[in-house]
Amino acid sequence: MFGEILKSLRIENKVNQKKLADYLGVSRSTVSMWEINLSEPDMFMITKIAEYFNTTTDFLLGNIKEKPSDEKAVLPSDDDIKFALFNGDKEISDEMYEEVKRFAQFIKDKKNSDKK
């Protein structure tokens, strides 16, 4: 189910697999595998995909049938997040922002490994 939803969103938004893969930091073949249901992304990646397509994780996972209207699925933009993280500093580079996201993923992964 997830694969079909992802592919339809991608096509609806005129985004090719490579562009989506680049945004997510994965290979094009990974996106392809998701779309044909040979593998599934983790929850962090599902959240990033939902943000990219301005929808909800529930819609992506097939828990709800209709894509929420834009009013229901208002997600902060990268600029909004940068503003919040860096106190409005406009000089934050994309590389700095990516480093913050990698650190957040590191903390999440560490927390998950500590549970084992």
C-alpha cells in the first residue's frame, strides 16, 4: 500500500525518483524498491516524505484514504525550522542545517540502540 501511495504522490507532484532520492539522501533504487513494495522506509524517512509532499504520515501509510487538505497538513518549511533552531539567523547555510538534521538522527539512533 505504501509504495502505491508514494508513487502516486510523486507522479502527481511531477517529481522523479532521483529528485526525491536526492532530497531524502537515499539512492534512486531505494525509492524504486519502496514504490514496488520490496522494502519500506523507517519512520524518520516516512516523516521526511510526508513533509516533502505536505501530507501526513497517516495518509502515506494508508491509515486514511483521502489526502488531508492543505489546511489539515500544514507542516513547517525548512526555512521555518531554520528560523526556530537558529533564532532567526538568516546566515544559516543548507550544509549547517543538514548537519543539525544528521545530529538529530544520530541522537534518535542512539536512543533506539540504548533500548536494545
